[in-house]
Amino acid sequence: MLDLEVTPLKLATMELPEFHPEAPGLDTVYGFLVRDQDACVLVDTGVGMGSELIDRLYTPDRVELSSALAEAGASQDDITAVVNSHLHFDHCGNNSAFPGVPIYVRQAELEAAKEPHYTVPEWVWFPEARYVPVEGGHRISSRLELLSTPGHTPGHQSLVVRSGRHVDLIVAQAAYTAQEFSAFQRAGLSQPDEMDSTLQAYVESNATWSETAYRSSLACLHGSQPRRAFFSHDSTVWTREV
């Protein structure tokens, strides 16, 4: 095993309802296992059980979290920390599998999750939940750093993984797909009139909280000069062109 690994975990597939910006079609939900020497970090926990509304609207086909971890050579007991990129239902649904384990979430996201219709409350607020509110940059370990990337939601965050001179990003949903992320690779796209129709469509689809913050977050992510990038709803691993 490498001393620093990022392993995508397929956690669910869902049917997108007609009101979803990416509808119609199926959507896949990914989490990520990051192993760094003594740390074993899970980024996002997938879709939970027991919500009649979510089952009716999305008909999710879930992968049991323990099975997904086992396929990656880990178990729930190995997890030393959880990171929620944000608290929409498909990213925090199995948080309760980790009572007492530190769960890193942006303070702004914890506040947003208290609002009606934002998420499934019982998947967030459960007995023995140990949320660690994050503001600004925050290091989980010497090589794992949380980066604020609002836009899709007010408290969205991404994970920077540093290995020597290489930087990998768990973008999560700061960009929906690798294609979307690549489209914003060019610098200076901070003004709406600088974007073509394709870029504007991406903004309107994924920047559901703030278009300005969304563009700034993508610029920040590309500014870190990543080697690779991983996404919550796309199996494609983005690789920087040399």
C-alpha cells in the first residue's frame, strides 16, 4: 500500500427527478477514502436509509458503506475522521455510522443544514455526532488540508492531498464533472460577460448558492496546480495536461 492513497468509493446511483438541474437520467454518488500514514479519512458518506421523501423522489440504489470500504481494503473502525464536502442528503446520509468520530464540516454548512428543506435533518443531527466546525484553511494532517470552496452551497469544502510535489484534489461538488472542471481551467473567468454559453450553463446548473463564489472557488482550485482531481458525481479522474 502506498503511504498516501485516494480511493473513490461508489456509494449510490439515483434517478434524477425532473426538477434537478442535471435531469433526466441517472446520477452516481461517490465518496473517497484517503489514507495518509496514521490517518484514514472518509470524504462523504452517501445516501442514508429511512427517508420516504428521498426514496420517492430519487429511488436510490445504495451500496452498503461497509461493503464499499471493504472493497477498498478498509473497515468502518479504521476511519479516524470524516469530512463532509457539504450536507446535502447524498453526501451525509451515513454520518451516523461514525458516532464519536470527528466529522469536519464548514461552520456555514452546519448553519445552512438547520434551514428547512436543506437536507434530511436526522442524517445530520444524530446521537454522539461529533462535528468539528471549520473556518478558513484547516489541516487534518501534514498532507491533508481542507479548502473552502463555496458556490454550490454556502459551506462547501474540498480536500487538498499533497504528496511530495504533487497535489491531488477531492473537488467533491465544487464542480459537477471533470468536463466542467476542465472548462474553467483558464484563468480570470471571474466576470459573467467573460463566459461563453457552455460555461454559463455550468454556472447555472451547479452554482446553486452563489455564482460569484462558485467561479472564485474553481479559480482557487486550479490555482493549486493539481495533478489530479476527483468528483462526487463523476467517475472520471481529471488529469492536468502537460
